[in-house]
Amino acid sequence: DAETLPRLPAPQTDLPRIALDDDPLVGSAWSSWLETQQAPAPVAPQADWPFNLIYSSGTTGVPKGILQPFGMRWTQIERARDNGYGADTVCLNSTPLYSNTTLVSLIPTLALGGTVVLMKKFDARGYLELAQRHRVTHTMLVPVQYQRLMDFADFEAYDLSHFQAKFCTSAPFRAELKRDILRRWPGTLIEYYGMTEGVGRTELHCHLHPDKLHTVGRPALGHDIRLIDEQGREVAPGESGEVVGSSGAMMKGYHRQPNKTREAEWFAPDGKRFIRTGDIGRFDADGFLTLLDRRKDMIISGGFNIYPSDLEAVLRQHPAVQEAAVVGVPSEQWGETPVAFVVLRPNTSLHAIELMNWVNQRMGKTQRLSDLQFLSELPRSPIGKVLKRELRDGYKRPSRT
């Protein structure tokens, strides 16, 4: 398209250049070029053939290329039929095309004959205008997008009655936000928990289980989700552990990184292959999985385990707090100590020490914050994940007098 053209080298004479936006200054119009092309000979791909490379978000390190097979995409297409995707589907995608979050809804829509509406860059008003204009039936959004839509002052002014199903994945999805969406936005709401690596998936059909909104649901049909301890042993029922998963949609491995692939694998005593998530979770008596935190984000302070999500949940209870993230930073006294980064709601005023004291009064002695800093916004990946690594690396402890 016209925006991409300046980034390209001079075109080679033997290669056509097709303008996706039909801009004659870019090249041949996509709409007319497509009419001249013959359909390729049909191919019957095998389930284990490589289909695509998707790169991890890099929230905890350098992104890794995740090699996904045809079989993984096929299972997503089959699953989509059960969620109402078909020839009448109009799916609005507003997340990047290189993200697996986008492709799990975009590819099934096209495969089943539906219509995809691509949004160049997300903003609440623009999204709602497109949804109303195209009578959108399906969408995949990440939690921060849902939050911005529900906070949008004119949300109720748009006709969203044509929505059949809404999906969410990629980041923690607060129960309060799910509840608000169910109340104000027509159509079903389904949360997926999994990884681009295809570790297995849990599903929470929020509209069917309003009492389980604090969870990410139960393992999907044919997906084996287990919890293991630090020694790689399965934990007892009711105990917490690292989430590992196995399914027919697992990655072949990390591209050209066999050591990283081996690090990500866990094998059950019977030899069954699982992929590690790095998330700590716990199953309840009904088989619903509650996520506690990322294993790498867990803070060990004075020998005690601190889950940042516990502190973040308390911070969000304060009426002046819009967003919050807690990370562990080095401490000579405790090894690690929790520090909070907070975005305040518009038109609010509060001292950092006042908010920190408010939180610490509500936490156990071993969980208390050692510092709290205000930011205008939290650093996020293009898919909306908070980049805690950037917060941790950029933290500077204030001098105390």
C-alpha cells in the first residue's frame, strides 16, 4: 500500500508490484490484477507441514520464531464452526496481522467464506464506527482494547445488536471487565487461554458461567492441561503449579533454536509431550483454571513468594487508579522487593506515598510495596501486553533524604 512503498527498494523489472489499496502510484490495482490470475492447482497439505512462523511477543526476552504446522490452523478452523463462524460472518480485526491473536479469528473467517474487516490502527471511536457500519458479527480483542471501549463515553450510542460472538486472549482479563461487557454488549463472550506455541487451550464461556469470571475456564475438548512443580512433578489436586499443555495444535518448535525448544518441553511419565507456559495456576473443584501469575514475574522477597497480580488487584480497587503493574527489583535486604507503576484516571490527583500507604495497609507484611511511581501510560507490546521487563530495566530507585 502507499504507506509501505517508501520503505521498499526500487522495484525489480521482472517482479510485479500490486497495490492493495488500488493506488496507481504504487503499482497494478489489486482488484484488477486478481481477475487475471488463475487458481493454483489444489494441494493436500499434511498436518505436520510447516504453515507459518509467528514470533513471540518478547515480553520476557528476545522474540522467538514459533513454527506452526498446518494441523494447528486446521483445528482452529474446525473450532470456529462451533462458535458460529461461516459464510455470513463479518469479523472485525484490529490487532496486528503478524500476531497469532489476529490469525485465530482471521484465517477461520476466510476459510469458511466470511468477510474480514481490517482496522489499520485501533481506537475506540473508529472501532465502534466500523462495527456499526459493517454490522460486525464476530471480533477478537485483547483486554486493554475491551477496557478502552467500555470506558468510551459514547459506547451506548452505537448499534452493536448484530454481534454474535466476542473473543479475548493474550493478557489477563479482569472479572469486573468481563462482567461489564456481558451487561452492556450483545452477543456471547469467550475467553481463550493458551500460547502461540499451541500448549493446549482453556475456554471460558463467560455468558454461561458468570460465577467463574475470575478463571480462564476449563480445558477445551481434546486439550490436556496439567500443573507441575519446580521439580517437574505433577502437583496434587487443589495445589498451584506451572501450567503445561498438550494438544493436536502444538508448535513443531522454535525456529533454529533447538535448545530453546527443549527448554519449553515437558514430558509426562508415559512420554507424552507437553509445552510449558511459564504461568502459575490452580484448578478449582469444578475443573476451572485460575491463573496466579507468570513464573518469571513472581517475586521472592525474604524467602516469601509474592504474586504481583495480588498487589495489582488491590491497586485497581482504588478509585483513582486506572492501570497498575508491579515488578520485582533487586534489594540488598530482601533479595527482591515489589515496586508498583500506576496510571491514574483522568482528572485525579494523588500523592504516590499516599497511594502506597493505602495499598500496604491492605496487604500482608511480606507483600508490601517498597516504592510506587506514576506513569502517563504503561509500556505495551503491539498486541497490548504490559512489558514488565521494560519497567524493571528502567527502574531507578529514588534517593531518600
